[in-house]
Amino acid sequence: MTQQRVRRLGWGALLFTVLGLFVGAGGARAEVPATAVATGAPDQGNDRVEASLLLDVTQVKPGDTFRVGVRFRMDPGWHIYWKNPGESGLASEITWDTPGSTVGDLQWPAPSTFRTSDGFITTYGYAEEVLLFTEARASEKATGSLQLSAAADVLVCEVHCLPAQLMLTRNVTVGPETLRDAEHAPTFDAARARVPAKPESAGHTVTLALDAKPLTAGKPFTGTLTVTGPAAPTVEKDFFVPERIPGLARLTLSPVEGKPGTFTLEGDVSPSVPPKEPRLAGVLRLGTAAAGYRSLALELPLAPVVAAEGAAAPAAKAPSVSGGAAVAPESSLSLGLVLLFAFLGGALLNLMPCVFPVLALKAYGFTRTVHAERGKVGPHALAYAGGIVGSMMVLALVVLALRAGGSTVGWGFQFQEPLFVTAVCAVLVAFALNLFGVFNVGTDGTALVEKVDASHGLGRSAGEGVLAVVLATPCSAPLLGTAVGFALAAGPATVLATFLMLGLGLALPFCLLVLVPGLARFLPKPGAWMERGKQLLGFALLGTTVWLVWVMGGLTGVDGMARLLTFLALVGLGAWMYGLAQGSTGGRKAAGVAAVVAVLAVGGLVTLRFDETGPAVRKASMVAEAQPWDEAAVTAALAAGQPVFIDFTADWCLTCKFNERTVLTREEVRAALAEHKVAFFVADWTRRDARISAKLAEFGRAGVPMYLVVSPKAPQAPVVLPELLTADSVIDAVRRAARPGADAT
């Protein structure tokens, strides 16, 4: 706040204190305590916002209701944001802590509309002063006094934006009757008058007629909104402010010329089918500046949304990067092209480091099969492909089930679950110990490992296919993200078809051994090297396990890593005990197997209790200048004229880590980032994060990595980089963001 304003507030507070000694029948007055006032968003020596925690009572009776709110006062030219900030900005938030009382929903006065000087970006919020308030109720058992605390998190903007976190607290006396605060109660009344009213309570009737039902995912829709009331409704510019509506990418109202109270509705449905039917929600401002405004709160059902099978999504605005309302990404993909991308992406996964251990193991197995069982090469290839395709179908069904339950999922989502990581580690350790000869697989079919690693059976090939899918999901490949992202935004049939083609592509290399005559001749001949090679592959599997233990550290911290290592030691003990039992017969063998089961079961119950909060502080990127992704920080950086680079990554994503080590940490890339003053943000998806999932979906992606480069001159048009980065692609994108329209030479 400016010094003149602070002095003015100080004299006002002093005058208020003196007058409070002479309060008459008009009601009691309570001075706002110092703990209930805070300032923030410092800029050039001035705090640009002041917040005060206000009450409309000086005393409250147990069980009575009262109003509590935070009044924000901004310096001239500065503003904060509404619950839907629009195409930029960040929604204001207030978190309450009110032991001894309960609070209701926050009441939002009708917002103003702000536009950049070029009219390109529209936002919604409040300038000068606003009171965001709610109704509270004191407990029937309240005594003494009630403590009320509020944590306000706002983004304060003029040309540039500054985040402010403001902590406010005060007490209110509990007494035999509720006493109105003569000074602040009128402030609440004025704020309440600005809150949009329900149409029926204001004497209006609102009806909506859509031109077509149901709505189609990724498609536009139109309709007519009619408002009737005591007088013909008239409107002026910026008469409608939409809320953020899940399932909708755009929503506008336009007045019909010559028909007061009649509006044309236009909107775009998001590419994905929302779990609930979308609704038309927003603030409709009727009247004129001369005659006075009255605001209505619209809340009307639209229609169910169905998937558009094989249809291309319409062109739309680019997705918001700085926190504005989500809009659908542009898509011109046909279903045939998506399925081709899925097949090629699956084939390219064989070149990724995730699949290497299984790929090497499969090559070893095929070498043996080709020379020892020439007639069984075809069945083994089909079994391997069947294991891959079957696993992909199971994964697709899990995705569909989770999506039907309202969850957001993406490629590799299962590696966000500690128990899944544990299960994969246990299988890899058991697999490796079998290759080392700690135990052998018998023929009685009692062990799970037999299904995964039978030395000469088709079960081995099918099991290797399953393992290939499990280990492939942390990796991404060119074309893969586009295909899976499109599928997850479409209907069930598209999801199943995409995952089927992905599985066929992953199985391609070994299917070629059968489909291409004579290709198997190039495999090396068996010999003594194969036993040593088998043991060497065991170490490759243990190397994969080490990586997964590191992933667990990102999910659950050092304590989680220790618990996982303890359980893996028990898996090793169980494998050794099983190997000893194999030399026994009858009851002794059964007792040995039972002991193995007991060790694993008891050990699992004791050790596998993970805290998913993860480490308190973790390094999410190898880029030294990186900072955690935050919408407010991104908005502030763009407002300050800085290009922005956002790295969507995860510890379990090997493609992400490959890009970091080979591209993002290279000296020439770091020099380009520094030269152009790029703000580098990391969106860490190692653990579940709904914000990151939603942002990936905005850009049609189902998983990480994803890289965005945003120019401060065109924040509405971020550039999405390829999944496999090169130094030149990053440097060129950064140069273009810093100097839009310039050649990236």
C-alpha cells in the first residue's frame, strides 16, 4: 500500500477507536485487531494488497449465525481474481480454521471483466475493494470466545502479477446474545447485495433450449437462453461471466438483436467425456450503468455427453498455461492415423531402456528355441505376442474402469502406486534369482514363477510378454503420447483399439522372426556362453530393480525405500528356501513351500506400509535453475516478460530422465536458457497430482514427458516439444519464445 494510504488508514483507525467509546443505540463497534490485518505483494517498496478479517458481530450467542469475511483493498490499477480467473491469472482462495464454529460456502460478489491493452486476454476479478465472505454458526456448546483464522492466497496483478499469502486471525466473544457490529455489518450487507441472486428470487424465469442433444465430446454445440421478468431485460458489454465448468472448453452468450432477454448460447465440449452431466453456470448481469445492474446466478443443466468414435476434434483455442479456464487442444487426427501412431509407438518402445532386460532375455530364449526346437518358433512368438496383447487389454480395461469411476489416468499411472512398484520389484528379483540358479522351476505348476519363467514352455514366452508391458509403461516413445492421449479422450472402443495396436507394435520384433523367412539364421548358435549369458541377464534385471527402488524413494521417501529393500531381502530368502525345498519330497517339500509363503505373507504385512507423502524436500529435476511448477509463478514470469519452459516429468519415466541427462543439462542448452532469461518449471508427476493430470489432458497427452515453451508475447499459444528432445529443438523453441516471429538460426 502507498504511504499516504497507510497514514490515512492509521488516522481512520484512531478516529474509529475514539468514536467507539461513545457508541449509542446504533450497535456495538469492534476495532479490527492487528492480527486480523495483513499486507502483501510487495512492489517497489509498497505492498499492493491489504487484507482484513471482518465480522458482522461483536458478540455471538451459542448456536447463532454470523458472517465472517476477508476484505481485500488493492492499490489503484491492481486487481485480484474471481473463482474463474478467465484466460490468465489464478483463482483467489481462502482457507478457514474456525474451531468451535462451522463455516459455509464462500460468497463471491459479481466480478468485473479485465482485458489486456490489445484485447487478446480476458480475465475476471475485483479492483479497488471486495469482501469475500461466508456465513458461520457458533457451536451450541461454545463458551468464552471463538478463534477465527483465515489463510488467503491471491494473485495481485497490474501489468505484472505478484502472489500474496496472507494469514489473518482474531477472536469473537461468546455471550448471552448476539450483538451486531454497527460499522462492519453494513459492509457485509453491501457485499451481499453484489452477490448474484437466483433468478426465481429476483422475479425472473430462465429457460434453456439446446439445438441438439446429447452433446458430443470434442464438438461444438448451440442453443437459446431466454430470460423473462418484471421488465424487458437489457444488457451492456461484458454481461456474462462463465464459471469453470468441467466438461466444457468454451461457453459464450450473445444477445439476439431485437429480442431483449433472448441470447444465443455457443460452446465447445472438451474431448473427454466428463463423469457428470455439464451445466450452464455463470453470472448474467442485466441492466445498464445508468439504470443500475442486477446480477443473476445461472445454474442450468445442459445434456449428457457422448463420445465421438473416430471423429476429429474441432479446432479450438490453445490450452491455457497460466491458469485460465481449460480449453480443448486442437486435434486433426483421424482414428486410422491414431491407430498407426499407436502401432509405430509400440514398435519404437523396443528401443527404449525400459524394455531392454526383457528384450535381451527374449533374444536369449529365441536363440535356444530356434536351434533346439525349430518347429516351435511360431508358437513361442505367438505366445509372446499373446502375453503382450493380453496385458495391454487388461491395462485398457483398468483405464476404462478408473475413468468410469471419475478418476484421471495416464500412461504409466500404475507406477504412482507403491504396492505396484513393490510387486514388480519382487517379480524381477525372483526372476533374477532363478537365472542365477538359486531355485529351479519344477513341473508341478505350483509356483507363480513357473508361469513367468518356465525354461522350455510357452508360459515363459507369454510371461515375458506380460513383463515387457509392465516395464514398458514408464517409458514413452515418439508418436506414443499422441496416440494414447487421443485414445484416453475418446470412447471405450477407441481405447481398446489403440491399446491393441500398441501391443502388436511392441510384439513386432519377435513376430518378424516368424513372418520373415530366414531371419532366424542371423541369431547366434547356442553354446557354453548361454549359461553365462543367462546369469548376466539376471544382473540386468537387478539393475532394473535398483531403478525401481529409486522410484520408490520419490514416492515414499527414504523410509519407503528401506521397507521395500527389507521385503526384497525376504523375497530372496523365500527363493533360497524354495530352492532347498525342491530337493525334498512329500511332506517336507510341502512344509518348505508353506514356510516360503509364511515368510512372504508375514514380511509383507509388516514391511509394506507406505507413507505416500514422500520426502519433505525433493529434487525433481537435474536442471539447476528449475523451480516447482505453480500457476501463479508461471503467470508472474510471463507478466514479467520471461519466456517459460515447463518440464512435465516423473522419477519413474526413463524417457524423461534420458532427456534431462542428454539434453536439458547440456552446456549450450543451459546457456540459451540463461541468455533469454527463461523461467524453468518442473511439474513432477511421480506421485498422483490431479492438477498435472488435468494439464496433460488439456494438451491431449496421457502421460509424461511433455515439454511446453511459452512466449510472454503469446501466452495463449504454447509450443509442445517432441517427447524425445534434441539440443537444437530446445534452443530454437526458446529463441522463438523470446523473439516471436524471429528466425531460430
